[in-house]
Amino acid sequence: MKIYLDVCCLNRPFDDITQDRVRLESEAVLTILGHAQTENWILISSEVVDIEISKIPDDERKQKVSFLSSTLKSYVTVDEDIERRAMELAELNFKPFDAFHIACAEKGGADVFLTTDDDLLKKALQKKEVLKVRLENPVKWLMEEIEK
């Protein structure tokens, strides 16, 4: 199983966990990261993840998120194919970073792209016929995996 985690997932464990949803998503992300050490799950990162992390204004958070991203096993570098695919996705009204993340996940052969971004999930559901990767919330996806 290949799993692409976007930056909002990598940020989630450092958000305010007094909100139930944030706490559940944080626990799901940490569980997925932990299971990747023992299960046959390959966590995918990308050059786009690195760029987005570099833009985090809080240095302490940036360092923590960067550390989490360093545990991801597979790495996708942006190339012309990814740029072309991201442009196609942007034409479908995906935000630029989201389009690049999806293109990287597709190029990396991800089975699932995990995000906590509701707007991105909604857009992906509307455009699922043109996507080559399934987008899902980490809590929902993990629950499905546990039930298998």
C-alpha cells in the first residue's frame, strides 16, 4: 500500500487537539506513521511537500513537520510530466499546491492521498473520474483499513 500524506496531515499532530476532530485526525496520522514502520505501507513524500514545509512561518513547527516528513520512505521529484499534470488539474480549479500534490501522488503510484483539507476532499469527489488516485481523510481511511 502506497500512501501520500499532504502537509496538512503532517501538521495535524501539532495543531490544537482540544477539538475532537483535530485530535482524531492527529491520532490517525500518528497511527499511520507508526504502522508504516511495521506494515507493508510505503509513505510517499515529494518535492512539493518540502517546498510547502519550507513556507511554514513558525520555525519550531517547521522543524517538527520536517522531521515527520523525513520518516516518509519514497520521494517524488517534480518533473515535466508532473508539471503538465498539475496544469491540467489547475484548469479543473484545483489550487496550485493541491494540483502539484495530486500529480506527485499519481506519479508516485499512491493508492491513496490523505488530507485533512475538506475543500480539497470535496473538489476531489466532484472530479474523481479524472483523478488517478483516491483522496481521503486519514480518519476515514484508517477506519476502513482496520476493518479489512
